[in-house]
Amino acid sequence: MSQVDRELIVLLGPTAVGKTAVSIPLARALDAEIISADSRQVYYALDIGTAKPTMSERGGVRHHLIDIATLESDFTVADFQRLALQTLEEIHRRGKRALIVGGTGLYIRALVDRPTYQDQPPIPELRREILEEIADRGAQALYDELVASDPEAAAKIHPNNLPRLVRALEVIRSTGRRFSDGVKRDQETRERSSYRWRLIGLTAERERLYERINRRVTKMIHSGWVEEVWSLLSGPCSGDEKPLKGLGYRDIVAYVRGEKSLDAALELIRRDTRRFAKRQMTYFRRLQAIHWIELGAEVDPQEIAGMILELVEGNHA
């Protein structure tokens, strides 16, 4: 593998900033396949509300780690790390390059930093998210997640010991490794990664990004988001599955159930998505150096992809 092949590009940024549109011409220029680093696009049937790229939008570029988990499964960052590393090897064996695209900071960090328990400081926003899940789903549901992810740790933590339960899940979700591993380091961790990572971030002025978020929510409704959720609840889903309690979907579920009006649901979705974008940017600041590209009011994906290509190629000139 050449030095250029060993460099992997990550295209990241907050939700609705325009990563998908830029990633397609960039992947074509690099002769690359895309690995999605989006924690919601892994699920089957969650299409519209996750802004999952359609086959047409993918433009013939091969995508990986989309539609690989059922709504009943508990897909973790450890699952992503394992599958993404396997996929990277498969892509390179085919003589292609890989482009990682997404906005899930935990997923990206699991690949780039390969964090371990010893490396992991508390992450307030992740801890808050876990506590909200406990309040919503109950401690037993989160304890069941710990049992599935790390039975050795679960055997030593009582389900009602919330501080220990939260910390264990915080470490597992953010590092992709078992809490019971403690400070042990294996050879893979010591070497970190055989790849060199180049992180390219797309961003936009706050009000401009918020306007894009508002437009995206409206577009999702016009594209059939309500009908998508109605179909799920009319079929195999109860609405209590973890992915359906996530951003946006929980409010559409409440509307379909008659628990709130559509206007109220959409206002909450817009507000919560804006807050989510802010949390994403906070998390990205924890990653290694990112080259940020600020997008203007009018975005030409081909032009932005060309800028990134020049940046990458200039690095090897």
C-alpha cells in the first residue's frame, strides 16, 4: 500500500451542513468507496428521518455500513469500529480508496484515535444522553445493554448502581472497548492505526446552518416522513425501539399516536436538531486537527469537492 493509500480522508461536520452532496463528487475523484459514520443510518427502515442517501443520490458510488442493523438490535460503537476496520481492509484489497463520511463523533473517534479506557475522560454530553435514556427507558434496559456489550463488567455492577452503570456505558460507547478491559492495552492499541488520517470538516455560520436544518425538516415531511413512521408502527414496530426514540423520530411517533400536533412535533424537531448540531461541533473539537471549510449561502458540491481534492493532493506534492 502506497503512502497515499495509507492516508484515509474523513469528511465530517454537523447535521444538514451538506456532507452527502460533497462526498459523491469527492469519492468519484478519489476513486473511493464511502464508509458511513452515521449512527442512525445503520438501521433498516429509518430512511427519511435520517437523511439516508437514496440510491440515486449515491450516484453509483458504493456505500458501506448503511442498512446493516434491525430496529430491535442494539448496535454499538464497538460494532461500528469492528465492521468499519473490516470494510477498510476489504476496500483496499480491491485496490480502491476509502472515504469516511458522517457526523457521529463517537464513530469517527473510534476509528481515528482507537481510544481505550485509560485514555477516556468523562464526556458530559454522552453522560447526559445516557441518563436521559435511563429516565426514558429505565435502568434495566441500559443494564441489558451492558450485559450484551460487556458481561464481565455487568457481573460486577448492580443494575441500581447508576454511577457505575453510566460510567461503564460511557466508556463502551465512546471507545468501542469493554469497560472490564480496564487499562489493558493490546498491540493494536499501542500501534494505534496503520493509517494516517486526514480530517476535513464542513461547517457554516450558525444562522445559515440553522436555516438549512429547518429546510431539511420541511423537506423530510414532504418526502413522506410521517408515512414512513406510520408504516413502521402499523407493522412490526411498537415505537418503543431505541432508534425510534432518537432525534426526530420520537416526535413523529408521538404525532402518529395522537399525542401532539404536527406543528408541535416539527417545532421540537427543529429545536432539538439545532441543539444536536451544536453538540456535534463541541465533540469534534476533541478530535485531532481538523481542516475546516466554511460553506457560504450557495454551495456547489463539485466545487467544494475540488477544494478538498486540491488540499489532499497538495499534501503529497
